[in-house]
Amino acid sequence: MGRQFFVGGNWKCNGTTDDVKKIVSFLNGADVPSEDVVEVVVSPPFVFLGLVKSLLRSDFGVAAQNCWVRKGGAFTGEISAEMLVNLNIPWVILGHSERRLILNESDEFVSDKVAYALSLGLKVIACVGETLEQRESGSTMAIVSAQTKAIAEKVSNWDNIVLAYEPVWAIGTGKVATPAQAQEVHFELRKWLKENVGHEVAASVRIIYGGSVNGANCKELAVQPDVDGFLVGGASLKPEFIDIIKSAT
Ligand code: PEP
């Protein structure tokens, strides 16, 4: 069976209650391909998770944008994986480049988070990606495979992981990877999984692309054989997110 297309919307640290209601309203009114064709998951800021969950159509899922690395406790300002489970939030984004680079989350820290979240039954969108400097120095694959290796060392079951390839130079910059650039890295990541984790995992894990995806460029990216969907930032706040969901077909 083919891999189900996946479209995630990362709302980042944006919005007010009114904005959130507006976004949910255009999502709820949209005519999109059925769930067996495309899985849609939106990721509002923590404070709006409950509101979004209560208003959002039932065929779309909800993700948190982060969670704490271990069991909750005396970690001021953090949100634990247990809390997400308690609130019935099925997904969490981990290892986003904004957290890796701005908040100094290491490969090891991210992989500990992935393993802990999975152990509690959460599904994880795990992000990897190189900076412009790393791409220009020819180390793209070394970087993304090291980030993936860190996860692979702590995880034995990949059923609940979606791997998001998000080149840092393309995030929020309007500079999208060409379809060929995205396909090349996705192909190499799948090859890495095949050689280091196993054929079945490589064949079934969804590898999605993120970095300035919008309504105009999504189609040519979506047809690449190893691009199984998108993680969308800026455009996920706008009605063009629906066009991105529709690029699944
Ligand atoms: C992201 O932050 O995951 C992202 C891909 O952002 P944008 O689509 O705005 O580049």
C-alpha cells in the first residue's frame, strides 16, 4: 500500500483567539480529499490546543509544537508529554529548527524527546534539516543523517513517526527547495533508513517537506516520488493551506 499523504500546519507562536477561530472556520468549511488520501494535522500554540480541538472538524488532527523531554515535574514553563496525552492531543512536533537553533536543542535532546513522547503513545513529527552554510559546504546529508541517526538510536518502532525534512534556509524565507533538491534529500533519507533501520521502515515512513511551501509551489513538490506531504508554516495560517492539502491528489 502507498504511503498516505500528510499535511501538517505549524502555526508557530502566532495568533489570538479570534485568529484561531477564523482559521478553524475556513478549515472546517473546506472540501478536501478524504482521510484515506490525506492526513491533515494542525499545530496551534499550546494555549489554543483545547479551543482548536473543541472546534476543529473531526477528520483533522491536532499537534502540539513541542513537549518536555521526560516526565513532567519541576520544569517551569514546560508542557509534558503526559499533559498532551491527558488532553487527547495525539501529535507533537519535535526538533523544529527554530528550537534546535534558537533554543539550542541538540540532536541527543531531540531524540530523547522523540523516544519519550513515543513511549507515552504520542505520534511525532520529527524535524531534520541543514542550514545554508551546511548546504553550501556540501554537508547536507551528513547533517540530516546524523539528526536521523540520533533518533534511530533511541527508537525501535517508527510506526508513529513522520520525518519532516526542513532545510533551515527555506523556512520562513520564501526560498523554497526546488522539487529536485527536495526529492534528492528525501531519496537519500529513505536510503539511509533502508540501510540503517530496515527495508520496511524505509518503505513505510512518511518523509514530508517543509520550507516556504505555498499554494503555488506545492503541486510540483507533491508529485516527487519520495515527498509524502508537507509541514507548512506561514501558509498554514491562510486559506491557501487548503490548496496545499489538495495537492495530495
Ligand atoms: C516550518 O516552520 O515548519 C515551516 C516550514 O515554515 P514556512 O512554511 O513558513 O517556511
